Amino acid sequence: MKQLFYFGLLIIFSCQSPVTRNDRNNWIDTVTVARHIKILASDDFQGRKPFTLGETKTVAYLKTQFEQLGLLPGNNESFFQAVPMLELTRYPTDKMIIKNGVDTLYLDFSSDFVCNTEQNQDRVALDASEVVFAGFGIVAPEYDWDDYEGIDVKGKTVLVMINDPGFKSGDPTFFKGDQMTYYGRWTYKFEEAARQGAAGIMIIHETEAAGYPWAVLENSGSSANLTLDDPNRLPTCNIQGWITQQAAGKFFQFSGKDMNQEMTMAGTRNFRPVDLSVRIWFDMDLVIKKDVSQNVIAKIAGTDYPDEVIIYCAHWDHLGIGLPVNNDSIYNGAHDNASGTAMLLALAEAFKLQLAPKRTVVFLALTGEEQGLLGSAFYANNAIFDPTKTVAVINIDGLAAYGKMKDLTIIGYGQSELEELAEQLAIRQDRYVYPDPHPSKGYFFRSDHFNFAKIGIPSLFAYASYDAVNGGTALTRSKYEYYQAERYHGPADEFIESEWQFGAIQQDGDLYYQLGWQLANDASWPKWKEGSEFKILRGNKN
């Protein structure tokens, strides 16, 4: 899981064991969940990285489990959806050259800027590319906002700000105030720049607005990256990257502009894009490898409305074998996300124990989440089931391995009517809904459900995270801090059964099951809420 949720990824130590289903209030068998976590997070699966023996074992295991449960293949006669990818190893020049016709400014790769590409080419470059400051880089008709109005950026490089105009505006009705919209997310800014025909885009980094420090961006570019090899994907700029605020200040000064003044103006409706009257030179050589990973997909066919679909999804991948920590080099990913994948299998088992649902229920184990939500992006571009007939998506990414909780935290709270349905079920469990604790950081856009939202499908990402029955918020905070420091994305994210409690896993699993069962057996179509940037994509279903 790429994102770091505030009270999300927790491990609380105790000797409590999982329990089997013993009445109709316990729909999910946590013994089943524990068994699958233990296997998927074992050293034998080598950290489940795409294109490794770990992937081969993982997808074979998932297929076998779905078959043994009696599920049908989800992709016609196959349990697999091939996801072609490119592995891009970049060799950039160490400096970016900026000229204003008289003088030359040099910026250093890594310390001043970082960048990458998704192009399937041996070399990409910005060659005397003109530079435009395009404010937040947003075109949002529903907000009457167009940062590209009145200027042609084809072949040029755009410099844009992170987040959106509502951030720190003090006005909760301006965009969504401090709650980040998709327009504030860096992925959107890359997409919009490409739609505008730009050759390059550089986002000005600011820690609070981005939600992470510059070091995260520096470290993310230290190795080869994967991207989709998909003709259906959106076009991309040749160069996509970030620039530090300090380096951006040099850029504006070199252009004869006041950065603070221009950035302040960018937050108003009076802003118009600014030609910075400079040109950029920069290039990268690339070594490209092609390979194919797999989404694993199974279904229970609906009896009455088989073409109407509810999707449960979880990413099966983790980080594989990496640098040793305390003599351990296998990044097992027990919490992230063997736990979610195990729950996917447990949900499939729970559904098979009941009469077949009226609508089709799909169980989708996705690849490449850790590399940028790639498996879900590929599915969204090449959907097996018609998105206009897909009722909802329920995403499972990292289950809380501790005792019962008082809360259900909903990430991206305020997006769809799925939240009210989930809240009704949570109340029956004596839980309350805790809205997204850090709305300005845009966590709704950082896990696989997001790619389904982008094609108009209402999507829920919710889990216990904040308020423990025994220990309250102080306990969860301390355990969160421990997990982040010692286990997150490290070899220590292992399954040690004596250290896992299953109370919250039981609560969340039962809620996921009941929500999916309700949607699969009635005629409702949950809608996006007013103000959601995804509402327009749903068409007449809203």
C-alpha cells in the first residue's frame, strides 16, 4: 500500500487467536483469514513481487483457492487478466539547463528536481522547451476553473503547484476547502498536462500541501520503475517530475518573476497562465524490459441480474526481496497486503455458503499496486465487466491486526452513498463512522479503488483504525507509530500469529460481507454525492 494512513497500519501484540464463524453475526471465518495470511506472507512466497517466483506462486495459489471454493473464472474461461508492463531503468543527465537568452541556470538532479517518464522510448528529452507557469494545472468545469485558459502549451513544459486552490483558502466551499479533490493530486496534474499537449511537467513540491517530504520523492526514483504497456492508457508527457520550492524560487527569479506573487494569484479566479520566457534542456536515456503480470479474477454469477456486478478487490503484490534489515531480506507484506488478499478469499468462502446472489459478485486480486496502482489502472482501461453496470467496488488494503474497535474510518469521506450504507452496518456493530482523518492529503486517491472511481464506479475504502475498545486512541496511536518505524514496507511486516488479534478483522470482514450481500440482492445503485468530482462520470445512474 503506497499511502501512509494516520491510524491505519497497526499491529497490536497479544496472544488472542482467530476464531471460526459460530453464529450468523460472524459471517467471516477469521481462521480462514489467518491461514491465508500465514501462507501468502511466508518466506516461500518471497514477498510477492511482480515478475518473480513470488508472483508465480501467489497467482497459482489464488487460482487454486478460487477453484476449490467452486467459483467461476472471472475473465471468460480464465482466472487471469494479463497485465503487460514495462520496466524502465532511467539514466538522466545530472543537470537541467535553463536559459533566458542571456544567462544560464543549472539545477541539480535529485537535490533540486526529480523526474521520470512512462514513454516506451530509448531516449526522452526536453530540447529548448518553452516554460509556462500554469498555476495549479487544473481544468475543472464544475468549479468554473481553467488554469490553461488562453495559452497553447503544446511542446512546452508546464510548471504547476501541488494540491488545489481550496487548500488553506479558509473557505470550505471553494473546491472542497482543505479536503483535497482529485484535481489536487499529482497524477491528475500529469494527466491534464498531457491532455494539453505539454512535452514536460514539473510540480512545485511543498511538504504540507503534498503530504510528504522531499525525501520521499528522492528515494522513489532510486531504482527502475514499472509502468503499463497498454495502448488504451492515457497519453503521457515525455518528462514528468517535481521541483523543490527553493529551486522553483530560483526559476522564477531567473525569469524575472516574483514566485510568491504568482503563486498567490494562482489561487484566485483572476489567474491566467504565465509565459516565463525561458527554455529548458534535459534528457534521459532508458533501458526497457517488457513483461506480463497477472490480475486474478473469479466470480459468483448472479441468478437474476448476472450482468450487474459488485466487485471486491485487494492487491496481492508486495516488494519482494530487497536490502537486508537485521539479516532479513524478504519483504513479506503480511499486513500490506496479504491480509487484504486473505480477506478476499474469506469473503468468497462466505458468499459460497449462501444461496447465489441476484447480482454477480466478483473477487479481484490486483497486481502492481505498490508500483503505482498498475493492476487496477489496467483493469479500468480494459474492464472485463461493463463499468456502467458495475454497481460498486469495495477495496480491502491492510487489515488492522488488533482487538475490537469503536470506529469505522472512511477514507475520502463525502464521496458516495456507499458511506451511509456502511455506517448503518457499523452502527449495528456498535461502531461509529470516523471521517477521513487527513482529508488534505488525498488518501482516497492512493489505493486501488481510486482507478474504479475514475471510470465512474462508486468505491468504498473503509476499515477500523482509530479508536480501540481496549485502550482507545492513545493505544492505536502508539501502535501506529511503532508499525511505521519498524515494519511498514520492511522485512518485519511478517505474520506471527501470537502477535495478531482478529477482533477488528472480524468486524471489518463482516461489514464488507453484509454490504456486498445487500448490494448483490437489491436493485439499488449507490450514487456519487453532489460535489464529488466523479459524479459526472456515472451518467444517468445518478
